[in-house]
Amino acid sequence: MKSWSPNAQGAAFMMLAMAGYVLNDALMKLVLEKLPFFQSLFIRGIFASIFLLALCWHMRVISQAIVSRLFKDRNVRLRVVAEVGGTYFFLTALSHMPIANVTAVLQILPLTVTLMAAWLLGEKVGLPRYLAIFAGFAGVVLILRPGTSEFDVYAIYALIAVAFITLRDLVTRRMDVAIPTLPVSLLTAIAIMGFGGVGMLFQPTRLPSAGEVALLAAAAGILNIGYIFSISTMRVGDVSFVSPFRYSILIFALIIGFFLFGDVPDLLAVIGSIVVVASGLFAFYRERLVARRREISAASNRASSRNH
């Protein structure tokens, strides 16, 4: 990859991250068909926690001071709660819905984050982006089709997962920038593992097979590798070029859903997915356009001040 341009590297990293996330979801969906939910969550959490602890230790981003800051920061605690809630509702929906449909619903996240940031944090959002958000929600309606036999409690679970993950992303914006990312991820993995452990007290369990443990270990490893690639994505290339490649996750979900689970989305689900992606791309384009105008205006003001 050394001969690739930074933008090409960033795009490749983004697609690898998306492929990792979908593959993790697929492995979890396979395991959840047989192994109890909370037991699966607990075992995956063990592997994820070990992986992240080793990574934190290797990168020297873990210390008593950082741990103390993690527990004192209210936003970190709220983020962990939101992540646990999002994981529970997402995996529950995933275990009962086609993987491509759940993945498509989650692509509305950039739009819900924009909407909530405008309402709760006072960020400015113009009419074009509001229209994009409305169109994105219309796309989700096409995918889930409330009022039909396609819509059930698990579709509601997918929407609740979106709400939790939106909260997570909003809280992340308000976290202390001095807190490293990896320790927050480690704390989250431990919390999800603990949540799974508590849930096991209220759900029948059994001895998992070697194959199931291997799948959960692979899911944890692939999830964290995807996370690492998503970080690398933001460190190379232009955000405006790289970010749209996040929607490659839908292509991976369609391919894996077809070959592993025999899922074939119907026409309305495909149209809804296209509407969600188009809305997200348009909203992102508008956001970058507004940011660029502000940069030009600020540069012009600075130049004017120097001339005076």
C-alpha cells in the first residue's frame, strides 16, 4: 500500500473496517442461532477484553491516572451505558432479521446524529440537511414497512439500537479529548462482558462447542481489527473522500447475507437502502460544503484584519 495515494489507502481502510464489522455480525448471527444470547455476549466479551487490554498495554495508553479519569468522566460512563444498550438491541434484532436489512437501518445513524446534535447541542442545520434526514427516515420506513407482516418487535429493536448508538455518538463528542480512545473501548468491552454475565443468571446456558467458541473468538478479533482500520481511516486521506466508502458495508452485508443465510432483499428494501445511502451522502456533502464556506470566510476575515 506504500505506493497508494493517501486517499486510496483511506478508502481501502474504510472498506476493510466495514467488512470487518459485517463479518463480526455474521459470525454472531451464526452463533446466536444455537447458543444462548447472553452466554454468547459474555464469551465474545472475554475475547474482546483480552484483545483490547493487550493492545492498550502494547501502545502504553493504560495507566492508573487514565483509569481514574475514565470512571470520573460522566460522559464516558454514559457512553458505556449507551454502547451496552445498543449492542443488546442490535444483536437481538440481528438474530431475527436479515443482516442486510438491519445494516441498512443503521446507516441512518449519521442523519440521526445530525438531527439530535441540532436539537440538543444547538448545532446549525439548514433546510437541505433537514430534507435529507426526512428522506433517510422515509427510506427506513420502506425497509421496515410498519403496519405490514414484515414489521415486528425486532424491527422496533433495530430502531431502539439506532437511538442508543445515536446517544453514544453524541456523548462521544462531549468526552474529554485527553482521554485516549482505546481505554474507552476496553471499558466498553468489559461492560458488555459483564452485562452478558449478569444476563446468564436469568437464561439457561450450556457448554459451548469448540466451534462456537472459535466463532466467538473470531468475531471478537475481527470486530477489533475493524475498529483499528476505522481509526487508521481517519489518519490518512481526506475525510470528504474517504467517508462515503462507509456505505460499502451494505454491499458486504448483501453478499454475506446471501451466501451465509440465503437472504434475498425484496425491491422495497433495496429502494429503501438506496434512499438511506443517498440521503446520508447528500447530508455529508452539505456538511462539508458549509464547513468549507466557513473556512474560506474565516481566512478572508484574517486576511482583511492583517491588511488593516
